[in-house]
Amino acid sequence: MPREEYQVPTAGAGASAGGMTRGATGGERHESRSVMTYICGDCGGNVTLSKDALVACPHCAGRVLYKERTKRMVQFEAR
Amino acid sequence: MAPSAEELLRRNTVGINKETVSNVASTDFPGHFPGEDHAFSIERFRSAFSVQFHRNELNDASFSLIGIDASLANAFRRILIAEIPTLAIEDVYIENNTSVIQDEVLAHRLGLIPFNGGRDGIHNFLKWYKKPEAGEDPYANSFDWNTVRLELNVTCTVNPDAAPNENDPLKAYNHAHVYAKDIVFVPTGRQVEYFSGDNAIVPVNPDILIAKLRPKQTINLAMHMHKGIGADHSKFSPVATASYRLLPLIHITKPIIGPDAEKFQRCFPQGVIGLEKVTREEASKSGSGYEGHAGEFKAVVKDSMKDTVSREALRHPEFEGKVKLGRRRDHFIFSIESTGQWDSDELFLEAVKHLKLKCKKLEQQVINMVQ
């Protein structure tokens, strides 16, 4: 997607922008998926955190957590 | 009044002096020399032109074009680099990439890998791909005759058979390195007819390193290849290098004898200057410069083509006035290294074909202009 077409997803415009913001976390979707999965930077394991949980890996107590990569395909030009 | 052979050689030589070059512009055009006819005619070109092959291998060809103008030789070189089409990876669809190499860098690396496949399929079956306009279906123009699909799916795992203290990642893990040979060609539609068996589309060099992985890291992507030209992106250029140089000329004007001859030989690359014994006949001739030197070594030019024209001989005072360096203006030593999708000699013929086509187009335009 060219940079010019990108729209910053906002809570208000999220629903109306249609396809462009598909998959962006709108207001109501956020509540239903309140448990998020992260990847621990120290041990590489999956960490599930709920809303008010302590930000730390339960296996190794590592405090650096990474967000998971999108499950969607990403297209690049080989240039 | 035809010019003498000496005069012709002078006109045809670019002078190479200690710190300058002289006589760089060609003068064989009409009106430059009064009373001489230098108009271009195809018969005259044909009788003066010749091609000599020095080396002809798949990925490296070297040959001389003799009796051609620099404008034409340069046109061939530029067509070789920028206008002969090849097939290369253009779009990369990344499903997953957890390696340390970033998506866009990975895509760029993939694009630069040269591929080879059935020549008939690549040259005749595959046609140009037109990029869909913005808003159009992104795959609207993708067909089996303009798009080749490749896939790369690699996951690194721990090798259970490795020694516990193994330090070499290639032995400790499976797929620690991702190579070009891991790319899989997926034929679609009529591509099965053209690209099966030995004609399959494969990387020219299977051992090109694409990425390095560690256990649990994975690369999972698909690629689309299209035809393109080097003017668009250098990954489409069919040559690694395509260059020419002018034939070096070394003219020994006064004899170089004895230890000087050996020093003179060392001023040039190996094989350029040879040492010969001065014969009794030469030594007995007065005014030749060899008097009384019978049996000593003298320097002779053996193969000036091997010279790199470093001008080292011009630095030493003992050779001053004894040697003249130059280059032949109409002798082009081409060197073409193919990246593998074409044969090197085939590439030059293709360049000639392209130039011919351009001339035909221009001719039609001129005709239209006159009408």
C-alpha cells in the first residue's frame, strides 16, 4: 500500500473507512480480545497478558515483550 | 590522393603520454580532410570490419570489434546493460518472516538473485507484464505467460543428531542458512510445457546466501517474477559486466638493450614484452642502434593486448624517447560476462538485433517526416 493511501485508524473513523482499516483494533473489538499474546524477548516463549497483569514473562521473568507479527500477508516490491 | 599507411596509423592512434592523452577525437568523417572521401558506405564498412573471438564461455566472452566507430561500440555496450530483457523476482508476498533480516531487505535480496530456465520459454513464451493501475485488481494482469511463481518456505530447527557442544550453526541446526537453492518453482498453466525437467526455473548459482536463521525462526513467502529491462532496475540487467577497451599499442622507437630491456619488461604485465637476442646481422648494420651488442637481449613487443596501459615505462628516464604508448581508436576489445539467463555471445547478437530494430523505427519516423 502506498504511503499516501494509509489512514491512521481512529476510534471514530475506524468503522467508516472500510477496507483500509480492516483488522485495526476498533473500540468494540478491543474489549472482546482483552487477552493479548506477546513474545518474550529473553526466552522467546509466548506470553498472554490480561488487562491489568504485570508486564513480565511468567517463565523467565523477562520484562521485554514483543508484539506478535501480523498474521496477514505483506507485499513488497523486490527493489 | 590516398593518405600513406603511416598517416592512417597516426590518425587511428590515441596517444598516451606521461600525464595526458592526445588525439582523442576521431577524424574519419566527411569534410575533415580536403580531397578525401569519408562518407559512410555499407560496402566500405563491410570490407574494413572484422570480429575476432578471444574467449567464448557461457558466462564470459571476450572478442574484438575492429573497424567500428566508438558511437556504435558504445551503443552495443549500453544496450547490453540496459535494454535486453531478463526474468527477475519483482513482487514478494511475505506470509511470515521471523528472521533477523527485515522484510524489505529480504525482498530486495531476493530480487537480485539471477535465475535461469528453459530458453525457449523465457525468450518466446514469456511476454511483458503490465502493472495494474491503482484501484484495479492487483492480479488482473497476471497470467501464466507473464508471471512465474516461486515459493520459499524454510524453518530452522535444532539438529538432534549434533554433538551437544557443537559450535558450528550449520551442524547444530537444520536450515541455519537459507540458500537460493531452497527456492521452489511452482509452474502454473502452460508453464509446465516450457519449464519442466532440465528447463525448470532455478537460480543460476544455488549457493547464494539469502538469510541466516536460528531455531524456531521461519521464512514463509511467495514471489512473482516478471520480465523487465536493466533501464528499469539493474536486477533485470543480463550482464554482470559488459565493457570494452581500446587495443593498447606499444611502439619501441629506439632499441632497448641489456639490463634496460629486462627492466622494461618488468614495467608491463607478464607476456606483453619479450626478450630476444640481438642477431649478428642486426649488430653489423650501422645506424640500427644495435652495433656491438650481438648476443645481448633486446626488448620486443610480444602481445600488446595483454597490456593494462599503466604507463609505468614512461616514468623511468632511461626509456625516455625510446617508447611510444597509444591505443587503436577503432579496435574495441569487448568483455561480456553474462549473469546466466543468456549465453554471453548470444547477448551480443541480441544487442545487434536491438540496435537494428531501433534503426528501423527511426527510419520509419524519417520517412513519415518527409511525406
